[in-house]
Amino acid sequence: MELEKLIISEQDYARLSKLRDSEILEDELSRAVLVPSDQVPANVVKMYSRVTYVDESNGATRDVDLVYPEEADSSAGKISVLSPVGSALLGLEVGQTIEWLFPNHQSRLLRVINVMHTT
């Protein structure tokens, strides 16, 4: 099954491409369709987005801010783009789902419910 393309701003791509700590992120970036920052649709997860998603495996809903690794603070709901959830959400549209293997080797299906761009 071919994975869907992800919409990522040229600005985010340039900065994310320098984060070579994550093979998962590199795989995600290889599927990217690059667009100017001001042309990323409002319903697409980009860096600094406030994202509401549901874990279809257990029905849990969570609100997170997608940030760069140095800004991550799980107690404040700020998740790193290098985390499994962060890299899974990047570039998804509202309503889109992705199946993702987490560090505990459990597969989960995440669905984006809402996106707010904070910057």
C-alpha cells in the first residue's frame, strides 16, 4: 500500500531536514509535497500547530502542540516532531488517519480531528 503524500511548508522542511536524529522523520519528509508557508491549508498539521487527535484503538482524544525537540514539554502538551506521535501527525489533514507503530511495538490508528495554526 502506497502512503499518501504529506503537505509540508518549505520553511518547515528546511528546518526539519537538518534534524537527522530520526529515521522515521526522514521517511515522512521523503513523502512531502512542499508548498510556501502561506499556502499550507488551514486543515493541515504543520510545525507549531495545535492538534486535536483521537487514538482509534482506545478512543482517547488529546490536544497537543507540535514543536521542535528543544521546545518539547509533555506536561504542557508540547510534543516533539521527533516523537512517534509528532512525526505521525506532521502533514496530515483533518479527517486523515495514519497507522503508526509506537516504541512499545503497539500499532495505533490516529485520526486528526482539528488543527489550529498558532503561528
